[in-house]
Amino acid sequence: MLTRLSQYRIMWVMVFFDLPTNTKRQRKAATDFRDGLIKDGFTMFQFSIYIRHCASMENAEVHRRRVKTLLPKEGRVSMMCITDRQFGLIDIFEGRSVSSRPVEGQQLELF
């Protein structure tokens, strides 16, 4: 039986995007999208990859729906959910040095 804080229950939502920035309108749309992600608790993982720690798949789905409301008219946006266990298996390098994974977000649960 999985416990409430199981590495297989805790999820990471990853948002990947490639947005056009050729015109002032496109740059504003890209900035608004990134700002919306940050406002919803996402953190920059790489330049066009933002991540968010979620307590459960149900919580992850709430944030996936919010991202869908932020989608700009142009460009490509992809989302993926992975478990905390899978995320823990990522090798992250800065140059040739191994880097630590991002610190997970603080979650407050009220019962």
C-alpha cells in the first residue's frame, strides 16, 4: 500500500515550450506565459522548461488545467507529469560537474 507521501504518489509537472519572440506582441505573449507559470508556483528548470512539485496526481491535474488557460496563440507547449521517484533519477550536469536536483516546493496541507 502506498503511503500518503510516497515517491510514487508525489508528482512533478514539467512544462516545455518554444514560443516565437519576433514581434513585440509575441514577446509580450511569451513573457505573460512565463509570468503565469511562475505565479502558479512553477520554477525555471532550464530556459524553456518549468517544473512544479505537486502532492498528488489530482493536484498535478489542477495545475495542468491552469497551464492550459495560459496558452499563447502561437508556439508549442508540452506538458508531462512524472513521479517524484522518476524525477529523482534525473542526472543533472552543469558543464561536466554533477549538479543537485531542484529543491521541492513547500506544500501546506490542511485537514
